[in-house]
Amino acid sequence: MADATPFSPVILKHIHEPGSHTIEHYQARGGYETARNLVGTAEPASLVKIVEDSGLRGRGGAGFPTGKKWSFLAKGTGKPAYLAVNGDESEPGTFKDRYILEKDPHQLLEGVILTCWAIQSNHAFIYLRGEFILGYERLEAAVREAKAKGFIGKNIFGKNFDLKVVVMRGAGAYICGEETGMLSSIEGGRGYPKIKPPFPAVSGVFKCPTIVNNVETIAAVSHILKHGAAWHKQWGTEKSPGFKIFCLSGAVKNPGVYEVPLGITMREMIEVYGGGLIEGRTLKAVIPGGLSAPLLTPEMVDKCTLDYESLASLGSMLGSGGITVLHDGVDLMSAVYNTMRFYHHESCGQCTPCREGTGWLEKLAHKFHGGHAHSGDVDLVGEVAKNMRGRTICVLADAAAMPMQSYLQHFRGEFEKRTHEPAHVERLRTPRDEITPTAKRESVQHGAPNVVDVGMGMDRV
Ligand SMILES: Cc1cc2nc3c(=O)[nH]c(=O)nc-3n(C[C@H](O)[C@H](O)[C@H](O)COP(=O)(O)O)c2cc1C
Ligand code: SF4
């Protein structure tokens, strides 16, 4: 795809300017003018078409084409349609949406207004991760400011269109980032995911047609509807057009958020944007798209470009754009244990392969980490992970199994190094080893006398 204009950040352009979160700052740079021009005037279907033509893909993880999703919204149902903006941002290694919420919330609100006009919804929810205190305060203030100006509320921009925007907070559960888990939480229930189909566009919140989109996706909509589909498509690749915010963390000199055209190389991200690896270290692996993404070895990193297709061809995924760089000194068994503890803790428990499988993976990872696994446990890890895939209500089970499978595929030797002969392990074993570390942790919290937390997990005393 031709690079007509050299790229400079779009969504993150103003985040370092003082007062960038206020309505005065936003309007001084032309903010809300696109909404003023299009709401009540432009044919809603024409806006859906522009977003479809732009090739914008959802930035929350799955990369589903946004305009296409909007076109699936059930019509003529006699029920209200809703927009639910996903600001849960719970994928480890991902910290981009919080910059939009904290530093430029009006940009998101303009995207919400335009999206609601395009899909003809009079009611938007914006669901935030509970820990985003500053983001919540700034977004709430932004909603108040926009309401006072008549951009949200009754007859917005003086047109015959009403829009209610409700900001809601979760309580810090990863599963409330999964779209149907989020909708359950918005409804006031536990954040339990629901079986799809029906997809939210047909039956979502309160069983009404609902479009769910990520914060970054909706922020991009404002710019696309201002500049047009061709403008967006001048960057990126044919199947992954446009630009995206990446969150770079781990063993690089300059970790941070970087908005870049899709399709640049992973090496460029690490070496140029990240400033290269920290002094004296070499690359061991990269987690490319949030913790759920299978990791890449250095050889795969050399072949990787930052677009949906390249990552898929390498057996991984672009996901949420959370890139974590691991250096040669990282103890992979410690990383694996930490990862599996997370998924076990966050499983909502509805499906047996996930509830039990994440527990088994945590337990096995704990054995490798603590050096009391035996040789058969290596294959057992692979078996458990395989049996968790594609059998559950949502893909959290896959999100736990996929990285585990990739660690095993690429670093089997590190697992094997931590194993002992079965007889040796048997001598170390007590009935307590049958309990998962999380269960032990819980039993400590409830006063069990003879276990103690030793930092990375629980051990016998
Ligand atoms: C376990 C799990 C956690 C997720 N967490 C988030 C999240 O924090 N934020 C988000 O936007 N999408 C998250 N997603 C993806 C959403 O289900 C959904 O695909 C997305 O919000 C749709 O928006 P998009 O099309 O704009 O990407 C998660 C998915 C899963 C399975
Ligand atoms: S896969 Fe896991 S998190 Fe998802 S619904 Fe089933 S038990 Fe809950």
C-alpha cells in the first residue's frame, strides 16, 4: 500500500500537551466539528460504509472489521440498539486505552457520538476497568462538559437526535473484558460470558441489539469519518490498513505506547521505538499481542511484521498490541507459572475445561517452577492444554492454553531441565501437592496453619 503521507501519531497526537483532556483543548483543535457536521445530516448507512471501506479492524484483540460488525446490527426489532464501548483493558501487557481515557477522553466521546448516529443508537455505555481511577474521573468530567455544551443529551447539536452516555466501572476482573462478560456485568450480574451465537449485534445487553467496540477502535472512528476511508487506507497493508497503538514493555530501553502504521517490522518496533534491548542482554522471546498470544522466538521475530496476517502466519496473533520483550536472563518457568496463575485466578468457572484446565496448568507450572515435576509432566502439560482448546463458552481457556503450548513448542528443553525421575519426585510429594497453589493461597487466607507464601507461590513448612 502506498505511503502517501509520512505517518505521525493520530490518536496519541496530543497526549503530552497540558490540558489535553479538557473540552477547551479539544475544541481548540477542531474537536466535535465532525460530529456537528455529520449528526442529523449524514445518512447513517453512508457512515457505516465509510468505516467499512476504511478497512478499520477492531483494536480490542480479535481484529474483526468494524464497519462489517456495525452492518450486522439487527434492525426493525422494535427494541433499542446500544453501543457498549469496551474500556476494560485487562489483557496483561496492554496499556493503550488508558492513555486515551486519561489524556484525550473527548476524542473517544466524539467517536461515541458519531458511532451512535451511524448505528442509530440513543444509548451508549462506556465500561471501564475498575482500577482506572484517573481515567474514570477524566471521562466522567468529559461527559459532563460535553453535556453542558449540548453534544450529549437531548437534541444534540440542535438536531432531532438524543444520546445518553453512561460510564460504568468494573471491579477488576479480566473476564469482564470479554464482550459478553462485559455485557453481563453492565446488566448488573456477574461477569459471566454467554454462548455465541447469538452475537451481541443481534442480542446483546438486555437482549437488545448491541455493538461492542474497543476504546481505540471508537477513537479511530472520529478520524476516519473526518478524513475518509482513503486517508486511513494510505497506511498499513492491504488486509490490515491504517495505524495502531502498540504497548511496548519488558527488556527494552524505552518502553511505552507507540502509534505506528500497521505492517512495520517487529525489529523496528524493538530497535527503533524501543531503543533496543537493555544493556548486556540478548533476545530470548517476544510475546507479541498481550499475554494470550503465543510467543515468538528470535528467528520468528526477524520474520514478523506488525499486522494481523503476519502474526497469524507465525502461529500467533496481533491481539491487543501488547508487546512484551523477554531477555536471555528471564527464567521461563517463572514466567510460565506467573502466567498460569493469572488465568486460573481469572477463569469465571462456568466451563469445566477452563475451570479445571487452568487449575491443572497452574499446578503443573508450579511444579516446573519449583523443580518438583517429573518427566511425564512435560507431555501432561501439552495434553491438558490441548484438551482446553475450542470447548468452552468464551476463549479464555484458549487464551491460557495457547501461550502454554507455544512455550512448550519452542522451549521444551527448559521444561525438561526442571524435571526429576518419578521416584525422586515421589519422595518430595505430600498430599498437599494435589492442591493447586491458588487453593493453597486461599487456604492460607482462611487460616490453614502449615503453608506459607514464599513469594512466587506457596510451599510447605
Ligand atoms: C478473556 C478476554 C478478555 C478480553 N479483554 C478485552 C479488553 O479488556 N478490552 C477489549 O476491548 N476487548 C477485550 N476482549 C475482546 C472483546 O471480547 C471484543 O472482541 C472486543 O471488545 C470487540 O471490540 P473491537 O471489535 O473494537 O476489537 C477480550 C476477550 C477475551 C476473550
Ligand atoms: S472459558 Fe473460562 S472464563 Fe470463559 S466462560 Fe468458560 S469458564 Fe468462564
